[in-house]
Amino acid sequence: MHISWSWAQPSSASPRPLRSPSQKNAPGAAVAIGSFDGLHLGHQALIRRIQTVGRSQGLVPTVCSFQPHPRKLFSPQQAPGLILPLRDKLDALARAGLGRTHFLRFNQAMASLSPQEFVQQILVRVLQSRLVVVGEDFRFGHRRAGDIGLLTSLGEQHGFQTEAVSEVVEGGLKVSSSRVRQALADGDLGLVRRLLGRPYTLSGRVRYGQQLGRKLGFPTLNLAMPDDLVAIGIFAVRVHGLSRQPLPGVASLGRRPTVESNGRLLLEVHVLDWDGLAYGQAVQVEMVERLRGEKTFDHLDAMIEQMHQDLAQARQRLQP
């Protein structure tokens, strides 16, 4: 999968992207536009559509997304938290079998593009779109002035078709990124699995930590996470990448308030009945069930007692 970035430079006379992939002799693209945060079943429906058309018409199936989320620019305090870190989002997109993923760096210049400029600069000039697939509620351009009707009209002018994919319903629930975030915040990983169509998994390379877990009798694999990740708490997990079979474990995803003030978000995983070294190794942590939320303890003894309870509960939940 080819990954590319572009951003826009505001100008009073025909602004244009500063960087884009090579266009020489490039085939046309079937493009799906969206945030693709979490790559849930609704996003997967968009991707299936561009893959189907891509195969039948010889177009490159392409995802066009934004980084960061547009609300980070306009109201950062109210911006939605992340479902997945960028690396996991990219991994999920790669597994989807896309030809190309194009990220638009969402800054003030990008936000000030009119709907017409967005179509001309991004969809036509950069992506060479022949088909554009979006969700029914898609809005685009400065102040979200563009809608499906305008996109369809502009597509007719510039030589691409527009399709709106209906919302996906799973178990009577509309599938959306906001619903996935709420399920993560509630600790309902069963619902998260249904909305994503796969287990909720976080990945990274094991980094050196403060060795506190080892000193307390609970050695951990430490993985850095973005601070605005939604899922916080203590989890029963399965760890992939350390052996041929996934290993059971208990994980803390949080900021360790008992031992650190204003700490960065960290995923700490204690693998049950395993004491190997994995520094620098890439692992995938499948979050099976949330056991409880993050707590602040008055002293380490209380925290250690709770950790023993968490470990016992994780063993029970992860039994075959």
C-alpha cells in the first residue's frame, strides 16, 4: 500500500497542494473519503465499494483521510479521542488491500479551501478521481459548505462519479466512530468487537520503562500510546508476537496516577507465566475484556493487592 501526504497553501490566486504523489501516467482512482478512525464496519463498506469498482474498471482503490481529526483544529478541547493510534490505523488499512492511502494534513490552509477548491486540488489534481465514495452525511470544504449534492455536481464537471453509501447497522445499532468511542469509554469490548468486526487491538514496540512492575513482582511490557486514546483501564488481554500462540496477560492502559503525576499514556502488559525479554520487539495486544477503570491508590501496598486481584480475574476470563 502506497501512503502519501499533502497539504494546501492558501493563496488568493489558485492555491495548490505543496506535495503530492507522482501523477505521470498514473491510473485513475476510486476514492473513499472519511476519517477512518477505528476502521469500523461502516468504513469497511466504503472500502469494499471502491475495491469492487476498482477491479471492474481498472481504478486504484484509494482512501483519502485527514490527520489530525478536523475538530482538533477548531475545538481541541472538544475533539474526539482516538480509537486507534496512527500506526494501528495504517496497519488496518494495509490489511484491507488498498492500492493507496492519502492523508490530508488538516491545518488552517486545508480548512480554508472552498468545496470547489477541495475538489479541484485534491480529488482531481492529486488523486485523479474517477469515482468518489462517501457516507450519507459527508460534508466538505470551508465551513462544511459542501454536501453530497454539490459533490455530485462538481463530479459531473470534473469527470468523476459520486456515490453515497448508506449507514451500516449492526445488531440494531448504527455503526459510527462516536458509537465505538462510547463503547470503549464504557468498557464494552463485546460491542466494540461487533462494531469493528474484529477484536480491539493495540500495537507497538516494547520500550524500556522504570522497572517498577518488575520490582513489585509484576514485570511488564511497556508500549507508548498517544495521550488522546479513548480506552482507559485494566484489561484481560492476549499478546501476539512473543510466541507462535497468543499469550494471556493483564494490561493497564493509563497514566499511572499512583506513582506518577501528569504521566504520559502507557500500555503496561504483564504476560502471565512468562518472564522473557522483549525490548524493541513489536507486539500486538488484543484487548479481550475490561476488568475495571483506572484507580488512584493511597499507597503501594493497596495497589499491589489490587494487582493480584486483577491477575486472578484475568486468568479466569482468559480460560479456554
